[in-house]
Amino acid sequence: MLSLTLELVKNNPKRSNADCLKPFAPSEVKKVRAFHESMWGYYHATPLRELKNLAAWLGVKSIFVKDESSRFNLQSFKALGGSFAIASYLAKKCACPLDFDKLTYESVQEKVGNITFATTTDGNHGRGVAWTARILGFPSVVYMPKGSAQERVDNIRREGAAVKVTELNYDDTVRLLAKDAQQNGWVVIQDTAWPEYEEIPLWIMQGYSTMAEEALEKIPIAPTHVFAQAGVGSMAAAVQAVVANRHYRKEPAFIILEAAEANCFYRSMSQGVPVSVKGDLNTIMAGLACGEVNPLAWEIISNYSAFCLSCHDDVAALGMRLWGNPLGDDSKITAGESGAIGGGVIGLLDKYHNLKTDMGINKDSVLLFFNTEGDTVPKNYLDIVWGGKIPCDFRSDV
């Protein structure tokens, strides 16, 4: 039996840099949403699910889950970022409107010439980039770190991308792709930034704002706590920025969720400066296996987020089972390993009741979570949910 571990670090957000929120102002979020809505035949808002029975079990007012398992039929939110970044790049290059229909014209390809889009991924982001490139008529190249699941590799290849699996971890694979892209003239669509490479990562982050805006416009009551997963932190920072720009009467507590083997935000919050995690980053949460923070994301998260939870793999496994086997008439949620981490936290807050107290969760709390992916590797999902792989005990010893 694995020992369950949830480690909490409290941040002291200064809210001293309002400029980092400007790309996620309501007017900017509206533009991003308008682009996604122009993707006729592809775009549909994903559901916000209320889990009333689970809320009663935990002893809180409400639990809501934004379920991204059906997004674009790709089982992940990631294509929101990749599609907006590629569209923004093309629109800027050919001086045409940021509209999906207009970007599919042959004249656009004639203006921009031969472009190959390239990225590094653990699975979902690369699939979204390859999918967008394909439907807009461009080739793509995707690099993946060692240990990438064959099913994720195959899914990306089915979108027409050339895929290379390296012998490096995620962060080193990002560096390798950047080097090869420079040599080959590829356009890098990466969701993390580095010196002189910030515009495209910011577009990706803005793309994620559609998911946050959909959730916040549907939730019937203001959330008191918002939980979001972080790999490099782009999605979490985008959600945090959209939440902060809502200017709720009482600011919701924002909690970052990380894989313990790649907990760069947990360590960074602990020390007050960006800290990297080295090594193989072995975790079932492949989408969170990133050891270096996106500096654009860090600026937002360090200034506005309240807590970070570092979670071992058994937390994610519990979440997959918890959301996949709902209480009463609550909706079933099919969540992959990276998507389910929030469900595991819910299941453990009774056992780790001190964390519940530390985060100010009580009978009046309204909790918002994001299921960021479906069962992108069905075999792994069944091994955990049906086969009992990575067992855990959620019960309190008290």
C-alpha cells in the first residue's frame, strides 16, 4: 500500500503586478472566445457539472467540475490554446482577420508560404497543435519525451504530424525542439516562454481563457475556491487571471495542483523564486510532468494564487475512481490521470482535515475544479479504475 501524501504550501500573493492580468481582461477574453466560436462544426462549450451528493459528503455548499473530456473530440482542453496561437500567428503574418473561416482560404496559405508548426508535448498539447495545423492545411512536427504512451503517439500521428520520441525528459525535449526548429525554419507553438519567445506562449495562455470564461459564466454562485492543475503553469495562470479580472466581492482562494514528482510551483512558492525540478519526472500524470515553470505563468501565479498542493500519483488514481463512480445521481466524469487530480484532493480532504482548515474550506464553500482530460489512454484508465492499480485508502483514521 502506498502512503498517500498531500503537501500544502501557502503563498502570500502581493497582487502587485496588475499588468500581467491585462492580456486576460474581459475585452481580450471576448476576442478569444469569438475566435473559438468561429470554428463552426468544431467548437461547442463543454459542460459544467454540479456534484451535489459529493458536496454533501465533503460537507461543503457546492462542488462544480468543468469537464473538458469532450473538447473538440480530442478529449482535452489543450487545443483551445494551440488553435488560438496558430490562428493568431497566421492572422498577424498575412494581415487578415482572426476568423477561422477566413484562415482556411487558400489565399492565406499562399501569403504565408510553406510553414511547418512544431511543438513538444506529453500528449494533449501536441495533439491539439497537430489537429489545428491539419484542419488549416499545414504540416506539423511533434517531439515527445521518453516514456510517452504509444497511444498518445499514435493519436498525434493520426492528425498528420511527424512524431519523434526522444530519450530526454520533457523540459530537455523542449530545448531540443527549439534548437531543431531554428535549424529547420519551423514555427514553434510551445506553451512555455523563454527570452525572446513570449508572444506565442501568451497566445496559448489566452486560448485557455475560453475554458475559464465558459465555467464562470455558467456557475450559478460565486466560487470561494478554484483549483487548477499546473505543469508549466500556463493553464492555471490563465484561469487565475480570468478569475482575478472578475473582481468578485470576495476574491476566491486559488489553489495550484501539481504532481509531486514535478512540483516546480510547490518548490517555487516555498522559496519565493522560480525553482526547477530535474530528473526523469516519473508520474502517471504525464500532462503535469514538467519541471520548469513558464515565467509568464509564474508572474501571475506568484502574485495572485493562494496555495499549491503537491500530490502523489495515488491522489490522481483516487480521483479517477471517485469521479468515475459518482455518489447518487451525480454525473459520471471520465477523467485521465492529469485531469483527475482534483477529484483525488476532494476524496482526501476528510482524511487530511488539517488541509481543509488551512485552505478555509467549510460548509459555505463553493469549489470549482477542472477535469482537463478524458481517458486519453484507455488501457491505463481501465488498469486504474477497474484493475485497482495504485491503490489508496481515503478514509480518515479518526
